[in-house]
Amino acid sequence: MPIEIRELVIKVTVTEEQKKVSQLKELQEIKNELIKKCVEQVMTRLESLPER
């Protein structure tokens, strides 16, 4: 004998805060690494310039 479902209630709780925090930390690490590399390159170029 078939069963008829007249109403189906689905409750879901979505938490993206933890994911956002994790992504923000990762993004900050990438930014810091990029800044570090840029500073190193600038310092290398400055050291190679003749002094005035």
C-alpha cells in the first residue's frame, strides 16, 4: 500500500561564519606573503643601486 506525504518540513541551520573566518585567515596569509616578497624585491633593487 503506497504512503502519501502531504507535508514535508526540512529544517537546516547553515553556519558560514567559521568558513569565512578560515578564508579570511588564509587570505591574510597570502597577502602577508605577497607583501614580504615585494619588500624583498624592492630592498634587493635598492641595494643594487649606486649610492649618491
